[in-house]
Amino acid sequence: MRGDAVGIEALELREAMRKRPGMWIGSTGERGLHELVFQVVGWFVNRVLAGREGGSVDVTLTHCGGVRVAAYGPADPLVIDGDIGGHGPAALLAGTPAAERAGRHIAHVGHDGPGPFVANVLSSRLTAEVRHGGTRRVQEYARGAAAARPAATGPATGSGTVVAFWPDSEVFDTTWCSFAVLAERFRQVAFLNRGLRTSLTDERPAVGARAVSFRFPDGVRDFVAALDAETGTFHDPEVIGFEREDPRMAGTMEVALLWSGSRPESVRGFANSRATRQGGTHLDGLRDGVAAAVTAYARERGLLTGDNAPRADRIDDGLTAVVSVKLDHPEFLGATHELLGNAEVRGCVAEAVREHLGSWFEGQPEHAAQIVGRILRTAHRD
């Protein structure tokens, strides 16, 4: 009876997804197509970060219009009741429980979702492959329904997991993925999760083979240096960076920043690897902390008197920064989840930035004088 109930529930969920795909991936246009890929890649990324796969997630846009996502290396077996040997490809299509999609150790590549399950339902065809214990096991699906039982297809060297899927043209307005959009997001995820390697290969004949690979040992410090380099300013930037865990906000922060010349700010925030394009308390904390450190340094050296300290919103001239927080319980405001609302994060980030930037000012007096002087001139001019 339990098996029948589970089967009916899965069938109802598949039907609901195909009837209203936008509820699960946002749209049936290009944005939704990319979200479909991100949900599958996110599932793989989190297995890698948890040590369940090798240190790399490799994505291929295949010549026949499919998307293949793979992670190879030491892996714990996927387990599903009734699958021969207990090591089966069907396990990765069961969806990820909500409890496993929460917390600071989860990287959100796309929005919250059931991972490969939604790709299985919204694809005309999907194959799931698990290599474990010297055996390669494969199962094929058509629009979310198993086309055959899992089968051992021969010996395999090493271990790993591969999912290949073909987005359904009956669901999507386009099944052509943008190489540039996918590559930029995979690059961001690699920046925000130090040591993770991501790669994207395009085998589609219309554009010719091309490939990119990302791995950043210095995390968001590398991110800030890359953002600065994109401006075309040719110099050797001094990136100020630190990490801190703070139990008051039940999470960790990683911050990097630099000032380079006089140009509009480029400040980016992320919460659990998700871009917070509308800002939030982590970015408010960054500005509060910078303003406090600048004010303290200027007062100690007699550059400020009275109450004419620069406001937190006036310290951004030439500033490039990234603030990445990873929280046990992130609270997002609004339906798009692009504005972080955890109130305690603001004070924690501000305190850490003030302390670390203040120490850097003390150790780099020449740079500090240039930065603080420019901020004060801008603030007084405005």
C-alpha cells in the first residue's frame, strides 16, 4: 500500500509540474530553461561541497541539444529502496528534502527546488547514471516516467554520477541554453565556494566547441580582483579580505574590498551563494563598517572634527567589494529572494568590517591616507 501511495503522489506531482512549470522554474522562456539547469547543477554542487563526489562539477551542452552534468571521484552511494544493490540512479531523481536544502552549507545555484526531479519531469528524455563498486548502472526516463528498470550496463572505472537531459520543446519556448549566462553563474559559484571547480563545455555545432573552467583558491578575494580587472584599470590592486564566523547571526561571512581610482562603486552581495541584487542587511553592514573605520582613522589623525563624519552612503567612490554570508536561517524579503532581511547580520558585518579595515589602515598608512583622504574630499564636496 505504501508503494502505491508513493507512486500516486509522484504521478500527481509530475502532472502538476507539467501543467504549471512556471511555479517551479519561474517561466517557460530562456530564464526558466536556465533555472532548470541551475537546479540540477546545484544538486551536484552540494554533493561535492559535502564531500560526496569529487571536487568538480562538469556541465556539457551536447551536440544533440541535451545538457549533461557530471561529478566524478570518491562518492558515497545513492540509496533507494528496491533498487538492485541499493546503489541506484533513481535515487537522485527523488527530489531533495527541504531540510537538506537549508542552512549555511547549502549553495543555491538556482532557486529552491527539487533538483534533478524537476528536470526529469520537464525533459522529453533523461538518463541517470551511477558508477559505483566497479559497475555502471543506468536508468532512462521519458517526461518524468521511468522507461525501463535500472540496469547494469557494464563495468566502470572509478565512481561518480551523471545526469543527461533534453528539455522538452512542448514545455519550453526555447531549448537553446546561453553559454554566456551559464558560464557567468558557474563562475560566481566557484568564486563563492573556495576550492570548488566548475566547468562548462559547448559541443553544439552551430557555434563550434568551446570550454571554460573555474576554480578560485582565494574565494571572494579573487572575485573582487576580477571585478576590478574588468574595469580596464591596469594596476596591482590591494585587496582587503577576511572571513569570520559569528554565532550571533548563526553563520559565516566572507568579505573582500578595494578602492581603485575614482569611479562608480561595484558592490555585490550574496547569501548562501544566491545573488541579492536588491541588497540587504549584509551590504548595509559593509557600508556601516567602512564608514566607522574611516571616521575612526580620520579622527585619530585630526582630519575630522565635530560631527562632520562621512555617512555610510558616501564612502563608495571607487569601491569594489563582495560580501558573501552563509546563514543557517536566511530570511529574504520579497518574492524574488533578492533582498536579505536578517536584522542581526547588519551589526555583525559592520563590526567585523570596522575591525579588519581599521587594522589594515594601521598597517598600510600610505594607502590608508589616500583612501581616507579621497573619501573625505568626496563627502565634503557633496
